[in-house]
Amino acid sequence: MKISHIIPLSIRLYINRCIRKYKTKNRIEYIRKERESTPIFYLLNIPSHGNMGDQLIAYAEENFFNDNFSENRVEYFSTGELECGVELLKPIIASEDIIFITGGGFLGDVYPEEERRFHDVMRLFPNNKIILLPQTFSYYKNSKSIKKAIALQMKCERLVITVRETSSYNCLQSHFNNAEIKLLPDMATYLNLSNLEYQRSGVIICSRNDKEKEKQSSFVFDSVSEWTKRNNIPIRFVDTQKPYSVRAESREDEIDKLVEEFASSRLVVTDRLHGMLYSIITGTPVLAIDNTTHKVSGAFYDWFKDFSYVRLYSEATSIYKELDTLFQMGGQKYDNQSFINNLKSIIDYAKS
């Protein structure tokens, strides 16, 4: 029997946390000693978990920073490192440094730990320029979190929040009076992988199984299964949620595996936002289903409704007709120049 099986889980987690804290402190000390006079960019909350949608965002952000901030020193801090507290960064972040927070859909009341980390950044670094990369905010009615966030943002001198859909934009415009709010597409749109040459076949179902899943998803997926059987079309199930941690060193390999899955399919049906985005950037026709936080429909109507190969499921249309139409399209070319132009406004915010 392995020793790890004998040690209680709570003790193993505590030991792992202590090791992470030790390594993070050593890294911080190294940054402090090697610091030069030029400002440092810090990108916080890079995922170390297995959500490959968040990992796709992180990969796109890294490409964006390499392309547009190559002259700047960029330090990336993962969620695993920041579990030990944003306070650890206090000794190394100078007033002229810029703090970026990774994009995604984790702010608001759905994921309180992530929201708390956002609050900590505003509380600890109110004098720094803080730029949130494209986010979805999901606050409940009478939310305590939004009240706390409103109070904290009032003390921030240079807070820029970019959001991914109109509902988040309207919410923040109504409440965050001391921040600059900008509507931008998801960072994943910066990537264009539609020129990959794979033999396309079959259908992918990419389904979520968490608190963001809508009831209508089951009906749609059952209908897709029936349609594929009737037409003798192979179907495979792909999940963008991996049951293991994905670190920076393995991120690109894991993304490449998923990209190959999507790029070799003729059709994707998904209720995951990044199931839709993996499809879009690989030029794969996709039927998307909304989720409980409306991230999918928000992104569709704001950015993708004019894409011929992207459809949002509606009870008002025949699902079988939609499947027939999309399946016959074949691979498409993804034109993301307008998204790149939009995202480059981040450069102006950083340099102004």
C-alpha cells in the first residue's frame, strides 16, 4: 500500500498547500531580487485546473502578450499559487506595475472563491492600474458580493474591466461608477486554427455536467443521438473538463488534443461556451445550447450571430433541420480580424 493512501486526505492537502506556499515565496523573492527599473506586468489567476475552456483563454492570453507586449516583463501567477493568498504579492508589486486578471466566467456569485480573489486585488492594490481581461459577471439579486465589489472599486484609481457580453456590461455600467467598462470578445477569439487540415467525420457532443447546465440540454443531446442513429453517423463524446490538473508546461499539448478532436468533426453540439469557441476557431459547424448563466447566448448574440456555421438552439426551430444544415456545411474559414482589432484596445489601456 502506498504511503499516500495511509495519510488522511486533509493532511495531504495541507502538506501540498504548504509546499505551494514555499515555492511561491521563493519565486516572489527571486522576482524581487532580479527586478529592474521598468514596470512589470502581472497576469493573475491563470488556471491550473482541468477546465480546458479556461486553459484555452490562458493560451490565447499568452499568445496575445507575446505578440503585443514582447518588450515587457510578464509574470504569470496561477490559481494554485494564489490559493495561498494574494497578500503574498504585496512585497513585489510596485505602484507603476500593471495587474491583469485572466479572462473567463468566474466572477460574481457562482464561484465565490474567485470573486473573493478579485476583491483582494482591489483591496490590496488600489493605486495600481488593474485590467480585467474579458469576463462574465453573474451576480444574484440582492448580492452581498456586488455590494462589496462596488465599495472596493470606488477606492481604485485605475480600474479597467472588460466584459464578454452585453448583460455583464449593463450590470457593471449601472454599479461600477469608478471603473472603465469595455465590451470585448472572449480572449479565445484571438486564436485562428481554421487552417488545420484534418479529415472531418461524425458528430461531437460536448456536454457540461455542473451547476451551469440547463434542463433543455438533455432534450437536445437525446435528439442528436436519435438523429445520428437514423442517419448512420458516428458520434463521439468530448469533454472540455479534464479530471486532472493542467499546468502551464502541459497546457499547449492538452489544447492540441482537443483542437484535433474538434477540427476532425463535421459538427459539434454543445452547451459549453468554449465547446462553441473550440468549434468556431477551428471552423467547425456548431449548434450551441444556452447555460444557466447565459454565457453561451450572450456570446452568440454579441459576437457570432452572423456566422453562418454557428447556430443557437431554439425551441422555435426544428432541431433536425438545423442538424442537417450544419452537418452538410463542412469545414469553414474563421475570420477573426475584427476580434483581434477589438482586443488590441487592451494595449491602449495598458500603455495610457
